[in-house]
Amino acid sequence: MRSGPDAGGCGPANPTAEATVFFDGSCPLCRAEIDHYRRSAGAERVAFVDVAGEGSAERLGPGLTRDAALRRFHLRDRDGQLLSGAAAFARLWTVLPRWRWLGRLIALRLRDGRPVLPIAELFYRLSLPLRPRLARLLTRLRLL
């Protein structure tokens, strides 16, 4: 079962989902990236929820508001743990075989913690303000 843009989250509505991704479907860049993931091997194990769409607020679950989900990339795993930013991307990538190596690298645990995750999160945070401008540029170049 491939999860569509309005698929439910992990749980009774989608019991096979290992993760539920919450994304801003009004952002062309975000939509293009999610479309790429949807076409990837393993995507059938992920539910994708467009939080910009009507009725999405009911599917967010505890601890996540629509406003927060529109500002940052979020993922809820099968156990209900809510992740955002680089940690959410790392978890998504571990589900998708082609991206698994990157998810594992970012989530890598060493004795003193996760050395790569804070660096990935820094780059993610730096990219957020650039998202609208990058989307406009890529649209003008007809790459989106």
C-alpha cells in the first residue's frame, strides 16, 4: 500500500506505516522533495500528510500544531515519538533503502553522543530562511 498525500498517520488508519511525515504541501520545494521520497523504494512504509491541506489538523496527533508542522519538517514514528528537523530526516531516510546510509550516518551514536546530528541540524536551520527564495529560483529555472 503506497501512502498518498492525504494518508493517515501511524496507527489504526495506517497500521503498516513505520513513520508519518508531516510536510508543507504549499511549498513547491517541499512538495518536490516529498514527491521524490514517495517514488523511492520503501515509501509504502511511510504515510505522508500535507499539513497545508484541509482537515490535516486532526491527523497531527499530540504535541504537534499545524503552525509548527508548517514551519519545520516533522515525523512521528510507529511508537509515537515526534521528531523534527535533521532528526526527522534521518529517521525517514533509515526507512528508505536508497537513503538509509545517510540516515544512519546522521543518527550515528558514539560513546559521547551523536556527533553528526547537531551539524546536520545546523545546516537544516540555516536552510529554512532560504526555502522560499530557493523555491522561487527553481520555479523560474523550471526545475520545480
